[in-house]
Amino acid sequence: MTNKSNRYINRELSWLQFNERVLQEAADKTVPLLERLRFIGIFSNNLDEFFKVRYATVKRISEAGKGGRKALGVYKADELLDLITKEVIEQQTKSLTILKSIYKELEAENIFVLTEDSIKHHEHQEFIKRFYVEKVSPALMAILLNDFTPIPRLQDSAAYLAVKMTVINGDNKYALLEIPRTIDRFVVLPRINSKDSIILLDDLIRYNLNSIFNVFDYDSIEAHMIKITRDAELDMESDLGKSFLEKLSKSVKNRKDGDPVRFVYDKNIAADTLHYLMSKMGIEENDSVIPGGRYHFRRDYMDFPSFGRTDLLYKKDKPLPIKGLSLNDNLFNKIAQQDYLQYTPYHTFSYTIKFLREAALDPKVKAIKITIYRLAKVSHIASSLINAAKNGKDVTVQIELQARFDEESNMLYAQRMQDEGVKLIFGVPGLKVHCKVCLVERLEENKIKRYGFISTGNFNSSTAKVYTDYTLFTANQEILKDLNKVFNFLDRNYIVNKYKHLLVSPHYAKNAFLKLIDQEIIKAREGKQAKIRLKLNSLTSYKMVDKLYEASQAGVEVQMIIRGVCCLIPQLKGLSESIKAISVVDKYLEHPRLLIFGADGNEKVFISSSDWMTRNLDNRVEVTCPIYDQSIKKEIIETFTIGWKDNVKARVFSKEQKNEYVKSNEPTFRSQVETYSYYLNKNNSK
């Protein structure tokens, strides 16, 4: 099968199917009602980022006059743009139907989302007028449009109401209202007769249109929302006289003026208003012009008020302690005796913070080295590192300033840490540093002993509550010797080290993965049991896909849990018959990367920061760590098996990309619920 369309799924279209799975959660009536609204928000936020990054990349290829088939795989760039727009319009239509259904169900729970036309109670009317005068009016930006001056450059992060004032026997007047981002999108109204009500800020502004434009003489007025999504690619200057921080800061600011890649409008907008706006903004019919609903920036639904209704939210499971490791223990003394595995959010993230706080205060600790990719807005990690520097420790932080959409937050912390004496490394030219590792050097009996942790996820206390991730705490000196070499490479990237234990991208990991697959292929050809189990966010590298096809044709059993994009087509006769792949989308975001080669007690197990994508394998610094501790190895295999048995939230990957749920005659088995029970039982066992 040489035809790529018969061999691979296009990356962008596969990603849209992942977002379809998020939308399925919003439609699922077994999901608590307010959580369904949050999934609408996640769906919308995902789509915004997709257009800023992936769609923008395809559009650049198309505009450069290139076919793009080599880079994009299955389709030419212009073909792909059309397919994406068609799929997105279908998904947007579906999402609006789901949102309407959720609103109906909210009303049955005495929660009402009011529009400007449905404000009946005098108390609500007075509240809205007062709120507008005191809060909204001072922050509202009104832009009058005319034929003689160009339209101001609309910001990617802003939502606008396009206003049309109709004048009988005269020319219509147009204006734009920029909805303030400094005010919560959902305005909670006074409770009346045991009923909770909110009004969206958009509608609150619509309610006050006459107050805003009372200086004009018009017969009627209307307002419809529009939204621009811009290319988020950073354009870095080459000015050698500027620091990296200065260049990146300017580039992030310039991102706000990137080329438009999507124009979304309320489908009920008047045709003449739409034509006027598109002509003023230079948007053409062949651009991604998408008719949408009344409200855009639906990512805000992630912060929809809960009104204290915990019955309409997921039950909050208390994060568990790691068995045998108390937060009251001296962690270094405990880790010196054995490795420990933290699996957030089932385990508390507090162990990571405690490890760094302990390192900051321990007189024996001489140095701390850590990589940082995404920090929380209020970061206990950064505070602990600054504290360590103030206590005279030698603190080195590799901070990835180009972590997309987190650049500004990371820059603020970078500046603060630099001011406090922390040594900062700003990465490797041409590579992003995506590994999540930490190394501590401690003086014990006049010798330096190393401690550290290696993780699949960011050191971020906020995301650790909703992202599932493994973190290995270890004092294995051989692994940590390799880890020290990684930091040496980050500091002096002209030195490429060799590693005995860690698989490090971009120099060695891909070939190591291929070799591990080859070992299973050899077993299969010798008639031995051969098995590969993978848990990844994405699988897009055609090189890795082809190697897995080769493994399948040799008879290797392959089980894959891929949350997001999967370019491999499972279960194709003669190509991938022994490969099965599922995606689990549920309460938590499945984020760990996990690799298991072999079976029956002879498994080689790894945790990793790396997906099997070209960018991770060839263009990023990633660390894949072997698991040597037998009890942890067993634990990781068992948690993979729990995920594989899911028959509630698991969808099957197929060539048709239908997102069908796993069909099973077994009792219902929801892996995230069962994983929490697994650790609860583990802690209660002797």
C-alpha cells in the first residue's frame, strides 16, 4: 500500500477528531451539567489554538505557492484548508446545538442564562444599568467606522460587537465595540424566587446600546459578534545587540498583529454588515470564514459560575499520598533508600514542591538544576528556587521562553529569578527544551550524592490538578549521572554526550525507540511472545508509524492509548492487523508518555516527556527514562492495563475516524475512576 491516504491519517484532520471527542463529552448526559459547559469551553479554546498554530502553518504553505504534500503527508495545502474549514463548520454547528440543549437543562435546575430581550424583573434591570455605568462603560472601547479611514487592527485576544445603526432614507452607520477582557464574561444577577440568573457581558452591552450611541439619530440598532484569529508564529529578530528576553518580548507583542487566519461571525448578522466588515478588513471569500453562533470566545465557559452547585460538578477526589512516603518525612533520606512514583492528580503534587523546598533549606544541598516549560501563574516552584538561591545554593534553571502561549508568564518569572541570582539558561539554538527534569547535588560524607526527579509533565501546580502525569523520584546515581550530562549539554550545547541509561532527543532517542521495536520484531519472527504498549499524547512521525506497521506485519501485538493525534491506521489487513489503538477523554487530561516493550515479566518500561512526533524526536530536547525499580515497573504496567480496559470513555481509532466508543460485554469500567480506586486500595493494603 503505497498511497499515503491508505497508509496515514492526516495530522490536522486527526486533531480535529480529537476535538470532536472533547465535544462528545459536552454532549454526554452522564457528565455533570456544569462540566459539560466546561467541555464546550475546552473545545472552543482548543480550536482557537489550532487555528493560530496548525491552520496558520498550512495557510503559509499554501500562500507560498507550495503543494505541501511532503510536509503535510496526505493532502495538498489548499485541499487541506478546504477540508479543515468544512469540518470546523460542522463541529461549530454541532457545538451550538449542544450548548442550546445544556441551557435548557440548566433551566430545569433553576439556573437561567438571560439575554438582553429576556430581562423582565425590575431588580435585574436596575442592576444591569448600574453595573454598566460603574463597571463596563469606563472600560468599553467604541470604534466608529467610515469609508475614509482604515479599520483599526483587531486584536486576536479580543471579542467585538459589530454595530449597525439603520437610518431611514440615509446611509447606515457602523461601529465596533471591543468587549472588555478585564470584566468577567458572565455577570451574576441578583437571585429572585430561588432562581439563579446570569447574563453574558455581550448581552449586557447590547441591553445598553441606546445609552452608548444616544448621540446619533437612528431608527434601529443591532449588534452581532465577530472574532478574528491570528497567526501565532513568533518572528524573532536577529539583532545581536538585544537580549533574548527583549527579542522574545517584542515578538510576543507583534504576535497580536499576526495575519488573520480565521474570521468567525454571528450567522444572523445582516448581509450588508458582513460585506462591509469583510471588505474593510481585506477578508476574502476563500479565507476561513466561518458562520457561528451568537457568542464567540466560548472558551470562557471553562469559568462558568457554579452557584455553589457541587451536585452539577464532578465529585472532587482528594489527592492521595504516595504509599510509604509522608510529606512529613525527610524526602532525601527516603529517596536514598528507594525510588518513588508520583502519579498526579491521583497523588498530590505537593511532593514535587516539598522536594524543592527541602532542597532550598537543606544545608547539605549545594546545587539545584531544573528545566521549566510551563509555570503556574502563582508558582511555588519558582518561589522555592528563588528561596534556594537566597540561601546560597547554586541554582541553575533552564527555562523555555518559547513555550507557546506561556511566553509572557515565563518571561516574568525568568526576570524575577535572574534578579534574585538564579543562573538562567535560555535553551539550545534551533531546539526547544521540552524535558521535565530536576537534579539536586547534596554533600554527604564529603562526597557529592545526586537526587532528582524526571517527569512526563510540567512542574505546574495548577495543571497537576487536571493533567495525569508520572514523576519518578530517584537517587539512582547512574541515571542521575546521565541527567547531569543533559544539563551540561543545555549549558554548553557544542558538547554532545553519550548516555548509558537515558534516551535523549534529538540525538539518540529516535534510534533507540526503533531498536526497541526491532527487538520485539526479532522475538516475533522467532516465534516468541512480542508486545509493545504505548501511551502518548500524539503519534505523527511517519518514521515511527512505518516501524510499527513493520512490527505488526511481523506479528508483534501493539496496544496504544493515544489521547490526541494518531496518523497510524490500526487494524488494516496486511499492514496493521495486530495494532489496536484507543483514545481516552474524560474528567482529567491524559498527559503521560509511557512505553512498554516486551511481556510476561520481561518488560522494558520507560516514562518520557516526548511524544512520537517529528518535532519531539528531531527538534526538541526530551528525556525518556527507564524504570528499574520492579515495584514501580509493576505499578506502571498495571495503570496502563487499567487504561486499556476502559469501556466507558475510550474511543476506537479507525480509518473512518468515527470516534466510536469501545464496545464490550464486560461490566462498565471507567479507567480514571478505577485508577483512583487502584491507588486508594494500594495505600490501604499492607
